Amino acid sequence: MYESSSGVEIKFLFKCKFCCKILSQQIDLDRHQLKCYSKKESDNTNKYELIINELQTTIASHKKEIEKKLSIKDRIIKKIRLECEKKLSEQKLIIDEQKIIIKEFQDDQRKQNRDLTDRIQSMAEKAIAKPSTLNQNTTTQIINNMMPITDAHLQEHIQNLNHLHVQNGASGYAKYALEYPLKDMIVCTDFQRRNCKYKDENGNVISDPEMTKITKRLFSAIKERNDELISEYSAELQAKWKALNASSNIDMNEEEIVDFSAKTNDALEFVMNVLSQKRQVNEMADGMRPELFYGFVRELAAGCYRADK
């Protein structure tokens, strides 16, 4: 409060800066601001702005950290994808190599079978074309000069049965018989009927239509040896198979498994044929006539054919 030049007393006025209310005394202004709604709103606004700014700063920091982690994750995923693609490519190369090896092996086996069949067929054709007498050595004379086929004699030659004989199937078994236990000891006198003649343990000449008796005796003698060779051969195939797949160390999805199975179907079929051959040899040793029997008898008859007189 102060006195003007005209002598009139003038009071000091105190204005609230928050709500613009005019008060006459400072104490009244102080009291008013303690409960001023506008001041409270201003204080709250400042507080909220501070909190918002802090939140925005925190969010920006977290966002930056997340982006950094996502960038690292993307690089890791890209690296893993490249490694998987590389391993899948290597696996495909291994599968292709397996297929080539199996195909080459099967082609080689087929070629050997064809060559052996051609040689035996050629021998049969030449024998059929020859006259019934060979420099006075008639079929009867040949039979008379043959040695008896004994069980001991058949046992003596079983070690001569090898993997190649087994792998060539009917042709291989016929080759073994003609080169070892039955060499110069059996004669086919009727190729069409597969009739053969040989001497038994007592020196008696045996006529064996369709070669059923001699086939049973021969395969009974080689049965155990044949089982050993097929087991060794199967183990060898299994070892090669495992070696070729040693580097395949990633899991395959369903589509890749189907593709792998399709590409290895030939190999599995080949193994199944080997196991089927083992079963048929055992059946022939028991006097049965599986498919292998007819192929063997045909090859054996062609290899020891002589025109009867």
C-alpha cells in the first residue's frame, strides 16, 4: 500500500499466476495457491510431461535395443540357412554318387551274367551241332569213363564257391558246378527235357530227368557255404552304404525322406534279391523248385550237353 500525490491510499494487488485471481495481500495469495485448482493442473501437467518424456526416452532406447537384437537374429538365421543349404547340397551330391555307384555295379553284374549266358549258350549250340560220335568217343563211352559223384567229392569243392558265383545267380552256380564238382562227371543227353546221366557212389549210371536229384545233392553240399558268402556279401553292401551316408548329419523333412527313398529303391531291391536267392538255394537243397532252380538247370544242361546215341 502506498499514498498517491493526491493523498489517496492505494493498495498493492497480488495476482495468481495460475488462475489470474487478484488478492490484496501476499498471505492471501500464498493461502490461495495452496488450493488453487489451476496450479494443481499445471503441476500435474508438468509431472505428466516429465513422465511421458521419460517413457518416450525408455521406449526409444528399448526400440533401438530390439532393432539391434533383430538385426543380429536376422544375421544368425541367414547364416544357418546358408549352412543348411550347403549341407543339403552336399547330401544331394552323396545321393547322386550312391545312385551312380549302384547303377555301375548293377550294370557290371548284368554284363557278367550276359557274357556267361552267351558263353554257355554258345557251348550248347556247338554241342548240338556236333555229330553224335566224337572221334569214336560216344556218349556211352564218355559215361562209362566218368568217375562216380560221391558226397565226399561234392564236399571237397565247396571252398571253390566264391562271391562271384553267388552274385551271378543261376549262371554263377552252374559255372561253379561245371568247373569244379561236376566237371567231366555229368552228361546231359536230352537238352529239351534236361535229362542227364552220371554215376552214383556205387558206380551205377543214374538217369536224372530234369536234373532234380543232382541239383538237390549239389545244393545240399553248398548250402552252408552259400549262406556264409551271402552274409559276407550283405555285410559288405551294408558297410559301403553306411560309409556313403556317413556325412549325412542333418535331419530331413518328409519330402526329402520320400525323395531319398525313391533314389535308393534300386539298391534296396538288389539287396532283397540277394536275400531271396539265399532262401531259394535252401529250398533247392530241400528238393524244391523255386525260380532259381529252372535257371540253374537250363545253364547246367547247356554246359554238359552231349547228343545221345
